Amino acid sequence: MNITKEDTGELTAVLKVEITEEDYKEAVEKKLKEYKKKAQMPGFRPGKVPMGMIKKMYGNAVIVDEVNNMLSSALSNYIMENKLQTLGNPLPSEDKQAKFDVENDTEFEFYFDIALQPEINITLDENIEADYYNIDVDDKMVDNYLEDIRKNYGQRTYPETVEENDVVYADFKQLDGEGNVVEEGVENNAPFAVDKIELKTYKKKVLGSRVGDSIDWNPMRTFKNAKDVATMLGVSEEDEEKLKADYRATITSITRVEPAELNEELFNKVYQGDNIQTEEELRERIRKDSMDSMVNESERMFFNDVVDKIKEMADIKLPEDFMKRWLKENNRNLEENERLSEKDIEENYEQYAEGMKWQLLQNKLIADHELEVKEDEVKGRIKELLAMQMGMPDTDEMSDQMNQLVETVMQNKEQTNRIYDELYQRKLTDLFKEKVTINEKNISYDEFVTLAQEKNKKN
């Protein structure tokens, strides 16, 4: 067997695989002997069918199977031995035709297109600047969190009349221009929050309404949020005709939450085992948790900002035509309900390409700076998450049960990979803090939210 590589572009090449009869002859004969032992044909005792007949019946099919098996391992070994850093998998060449005629030939040629990873040169140093935001946790934020806690643990009631902070469930029916219900138009039952109504004239219509009352209105003008309105009506955001139509909302039920009282019963529900006894202690704990959460938000924005800067500096190029072919080929191997259309692949290619570029850049940074996430670190993070989610402290008494749960989670590769990714991101964030120039800025939470929204729009 002989494999040669010919460059076809800056980041593409074609591999030519030449296979002779000597390469597959022994494997084919071995397989045919196995067939002979099991073959049963009229006029012959089991295992006594002549080899000539076995070859005539199965020979070509066995050659095809063995050659295909050899191809797969030969390509993998060649790429590994020659230390080729490839993108995706080899694909049958579009330009060169394989020579694989088992009826007439004993020597075959195959051609495969491959894509090569671009060379990445990036230096993390003080020439890279990024902002790091210290988010202030003020009394207003603590008040809002405390109010949310009281609502979450509050008592639900079902009054007959709508008030300001109620959640109203209603049957929505689409209306035509004359205020009549559209036959086979949109119909949906869904809730809406009264305090989310933007238009005061419509809010006045809702306040004081009772179960069974109907209100004719335009939800888009009422709430001014296409995503929320589309969800409420059960329509697509892209369906502007239905989204912007008038609707009749008939109230089917009203839900009100009476906030929980601030007492030790509530404190124990929220922070079980922390022995919080006063409202002031609860506020301090909320402030601490909020500050921890804000640090995580700041770190995430800092990380993303540095990533954007180094991606721009690295200016990674990908072989677009090959990558699209590879995506489409992989797409065909997915379950039917998971497949994307070719249009979807074309339209979303840039998003995929950006993800691939970051993956290449991340691998380069991890290798250059010898970053490593060990299994013990992953298990430790799983324990932290279990303790938070299940209120299950990692004590000596609970150690065996905790370890069993950790091992169960470790069997889930998808969950485990997410934790590996999280821990690598932490290590990269620490690396960025060490290497780049940081401009610390103090900012309120509202200002931070506005800034994050602006960045999301740009992306």
C-alpha cells in the first residue's frame, strides 16, 4: 500500500491511496476460508463446498469489505504518523475519481480530500487590554432579591378581580379589522403578567376585570416585546401578520401570590442549616450571594472580551468549501429528526465557523500554557453542584452517598464534558488575568445589564 499527499490549496490537500493485491490477499483468503467452513449447498456436505465456488459467490464482496476496512485504518495511521493536524474527516475527492473495479482489476486507487488546521500564532501579553467590571450590589438589588424570595415561597391565591401584580390566564382569539373572531385564526390559552403591560390605556382595561370578562386589544402594542408576545399567542416571531393582529382575551383565571412573611420558617427554607434568625442576617447573606454571582458575570464578560480580541488578532482562516462539505456529510449521518437542511447549514455556517475558530484557538492556548483539568477537579466540581442543587453537604456522614452520586454523574459524558469545559474556561480566565492589561471599572448592576445587552446586539 502506498499513500501520497498533494497540496491543493493553502489549507487543503488530496491523499492518494494505492492498494495492491498483496495488501488484501491474505485477509480475503482468511475470510473466504471462514465462509467455506460454514457454507451449506445442495450436493455438498457442510464445509465441503469447493473454494472455487466460494470465491465465485463471495469473492468480490469480501474484497470490497476488506479494502474498505483497510482504507479507514490506513488513512488514520497516515494522518497520525505524519502528524497532520486535520479539520473534520477525509472526504472522497470531488475532482479525482477512485479506481475500484473488483470485476476487472486487482490494484485500486482512491482519492480523499482533507483540510488542514491553520497555523495559529498568538501571544498573551500586556499589549492586550480588557475591561473588568466590579458590579456594585446596592440596597435596591438586595430589596429586589428579597422580594423575589418572598414571592417564590409565598402563598398562591386565586381572586376574582385583577390587581397590579397578578398573573392572568386568558383565551386569546384573533380578530379581523372589524373586530370579529377570525375563523380558523389563532387561538391559544396563555398567561401574562399585569405589571409587564407597557401601554397604560390597556392596563386600565385589565385592572379590575373579572374571570369571564373579555378585552379586545393589540398584544404587540400592549407588551412591546415580540418574543414574549409570540410565546403568549403560540405563533412564530417571523409571522408578522399574526403577531401584530388584534386579539380578544377572555380571562379564564387569575393568580396572585401573597409574599411569605419574613420569619425563621422562611429563613430556614431559603438557607437550610445556616441558622439565619433575623431579616438583617438574611439581607447580608443575599448580598454575599449576589456579590458572588456578580463576580461570575464580570468574569464571563471579561473572558468573552479577551476571546474576541485574540480571535481578531489571530485572524484564523478556514477552508470554507471543505468545511461546508464536511458539515453536510456529517449531517446525513444524523437521525432524521436531528438533521439540518442545506439551507440551514449555509445560513448558519458563519456561526459554526466562529465556534471552530475558538476551539482551535483554545486548544492552542491550552497546549502553549500547559493547562490541564484533572479528573479529581471534575469530581470536586460535581460535589459542589450536588451540594448546591440538593442541599447535600459533603460531610463525612454523607461521603459514601456523595461519592456514589459523583460516579453516576461521571458516567454521563455530556454532563462531564460540560464540567471539563467550565473548568478549562476558569483556568483560561485566570491565565488572561495574569497576562493581559486589565482596566478595572466600578459599575452599577443596571449599567452592567445595559452594557451586556449592547454587546449581545453587536454579536
